[in-house]
Amino acid sequence: MQDFKKSVVYQIYPKSFLDTNGDGLGDLRGVISKLDYLQTLGVDYIWLTPFFVSPQNDNGYDVADYRAIDPRYGTMADFEDLVEEAGRRNIRVMLDMVFNHTSTYHQWFQKALEGDPVYQDYYIFRPGKADGSAPTNWESKFGGSAWEYVPSLGKYYLHLFDKTQADLNWENPAVRREVADIVRFWMSKGVKGFRFDVVNLISKGEYADDFQGDGRRFYTDGPRIHEFLKELNRESFGQDSEIITVGEMSSTSMENCFQYAGEQSGELSMVFSFHHLKVDFMGNEKWVIVPTDFGKLKDILFSWQEGMAAHSAWNAVFWCNHDQPRVVSRFGDEGEYWQQSAKMLAAIVHGMRGTPYVYQGEELGMTNAGFTRLDQYRDVESLNHFRILRDKGLSEESVYNILKIHSRDNSRTPMQWDATPNGGFTTGEPWLSVNPNTARINAAAQTGDPDSIFSYYQALIRLRKEYDVFALGDFTPLTPEHPSVLAYRRRWNGETLLCVNNFFRKECTWTCPESLEGFRVLLSNYPDSTPAQVWNLRPYESVLLLKQN
């Protein structure tokens, strides 16, 4: 049985991974064709973002049929081949399940619109206020009201995301039975992992106006969330001990995550939390340009590492996914220290307590897109906020500068396989422009290079399997107040691991708080790292040190 604590998960955004039929969209055959590449990298699971039938208003997170493959991605036979071929390479498949909401094109919602009371109760329909306005003042995550009026019904329905993504009513036992049945369907296809999208939003609390925020306090980590997850576990994935699960937890609390991902809680294997990826926001507002708060980043990472360990709960550790900008552009350096900074950021995550997740292209140091025109963007959130920010009076130039940093399309540009103009992604016109730096940053250039970012990720993945301290060790922050260094210690059964990182492009001095006697360099992003008690760390220098008693 695969131990998820020693495993590494690789996230694939199929639409942008590899196109085998020239239509400009990645497909399942493309994933199959790159399984040898993934085996070479060393990953244990591939997490595929949704490829179900969908109108693609939110790139597949608006599901219209949970049991059918969208023809643009291939067929069920292609998926079955993928599971089989991945299995031959000791790679398991994890699917992304979107159960907070469905597409408004889903047959359940269409029946609700036709007036069927059974299916209206699958969703959250409410009458407006006395003056006809929306039931509450909650805001959608994508901007605007979270309620949409249906004139034919004289009611509003709730959509925490796009108006074509109607929230399901998990208070209805029939909805919960449907969801469990969908999970069991994919289990029967050999799926061994599930990622649950914004799953901590499924239990709504009081439907009341929020005069302190955007409404999230009324639906985040709601009153019945743990009950619902325990039930889903019992009725579906919990019936197979080999299945791993991860919950995407939006604006969650650590206290709730102790339960979501507690060893004995009977809910999920692990959780994604995002607090560490808001350190370049202003409060919860991401559509601004502010410097990264490094002290806050360390506080969040360290407190979650220590807190989850103290409660025998498990983290998913990561920088990147399909909703986040590229980490080397965000916290690293795209120029002179591109390679060193990408390796440093990798070491921080892979040395931590938790299951590391690698997002496609992260292992190559792929960067943000740098788009300069609105017609280059596809992301609904980015397009909505372009209008919102312009309506607030920001200049076009200012809005474009914000989108260049924060747009989700930064992570969705096609995978850069080689130096050709379309990066080897497609022979057709790509659905989203390929980053022009594919001539310099691509898989073909890195897979045979022992000094490449790809090779560094290979080494980190290998070390997790080789030394138990990576998966099982405790976690102790080192010099948390240092203005430039992120460092920590892990210990397990006679093994001690030190992870030391200069987070910035400026050299700094760091004094190690414990003796370095007996330690050796396990991995470093400079070829000649020489640890010292008082250490002059070069730009973005990162070193993993190991001592074995």
C-alpha cells in the first residue's frame, strides 16, 4: 500500500498539458503520452483537474455531468487506458470533484428551472427581501452578488462563484446520496485519490446580511461540515483503505483542519489551506500590488506545521496550482537567479511535514505569462475583475499590472515541452497563448541536465522516499525572526534534517542556533555550499543538511 506521507502528487491541468489532436486543447491521450516523463520525475499520484462535461465557464469547475468525459478531452476508454497505463508505472490517479456547486446546465438545475420541487431542493433557492432585492448582501468570489434572480420562479439561487455555478443544498440527504454515488462510480474505474474542491463551503449557516465582510463567515467551515465529511467518507472513499483524499479549504481555520485531516477523525487524508498564499494581498483583497510580507509568510507556514503536527493532522504542502500565479515569479526571481530561486522554493516545501504537491511546469521553473492585452486572458475571475477595477477608476495600465501578478491564467498557459513556438503543446492554435520564454524554459532542455530545476525536483522526491525524517520527522522553526532566512529542523529516529534558505536576492549572514558537527550537505542549489556556524548565504541559497546518529 502506498504511504501518502512518503508520496508526492503531481497536478495536471489537462486543458494545458498536451494536445494530441491539434484542436488547441490538451486531452487525456496527451496525459498518457507523458506518463514516462512523470515516472522519470518520480511522482506517485497524478491529480487531474476536472475533465467532465462542462460549458467551461470556469474551466471545468462548472460540471454539467459528473459521470461523463467532456469529448474535448477524450472518451471513457481513454480514461480507463490512463488509469491502466499509470498503474503500470506505479502512478495512481486522483480526480478533482466539485461538489459545492454544479453548472446551471446540469440536468438537476435544468429540472429545478422547469419547476420540479424535488430538484429545486437540490439547490439553494430563496425569495428576495421585501423590496425584491437579493436574500443577503453576500458577494460572489468572482465579484458581484452571490445571488441570481430567476424571474420564472420568482426566487434567487445562491452561487458563491460564477452565476453559472449554482450551489448545492447539502442539507438535503438526497444530494449527499448522489454525491457519494458519484464517488463510488469513479472508485469502480480504479481511481485511488480524490481532491474535493472548496469542500469546506458545503455547509451553510445563517442566511443573513454580512455587515463585516463579504458573507464568508456565514458559509465557511459551516455547522454541519464535519458531519457531512464523515458521512461521505463512510459511504464512499472510506470503503477502500488505499484511497487518499485532500480537501481544498477556502479561508479555513486551523482548528477545523485538525478535524478535517486528523488521523482518527474519519474525514479526509489531508487539507489544502491558502493563508500562506495571501501574504502579498491586502487583507483578503488580492487585486492589489503590495510587497510580500516575509515575516507573515514564515509565521503562517510555521504555525500550520507545528499546529497540525501537535494534533496528528496532515497537511498538503504546496506553492502552486491552477488558481495561483507561478511561484518563481511571485516569490523568486525570473532573471539572474531564476534557477537558484526556483530550487530554493522547492526545497522549502519538500522538506516540510506534509505531502508535497507539484503543479505542472513548476518542476521546470515556468513563469507568469506577462500578458499585455485583455483578449489574451480567458479566466472568468480575471475578466470580471478587469471591469470591476476599471469601474473603480484604475487606469488600464494599473489593472494590467495587477493581472500580470495575480491572474489565474498565469498558471494555465500551456506546458512547455520544447523550444518550438507552441512549446510542443499543440500543432494547432492553443486555447491560451504559450509563454514566449518556452524557447528557454522547457522540459526537453532540462530532463537530461543534472543541474536543472527538473533534476532538483527529482532529487527532492527521491529523498522523501529514502529518508524517513522527511515524512515522519517533527518540525521546529529555526531563527523565525531573521529578516531574510527561512530555516527549520526535522528529527526522526536518529535522523536530523536542517533546511536553510535565503529567501531573497541579497546576500545575508545567518547564525545556526545548533552545532553543525556531524551534518553533511544532502542537497544544495549552489555546487559549493559550505555550511558554517556563522554562515554567509548567497542570493536564494538553499541547503538541506542531514545528520544520522
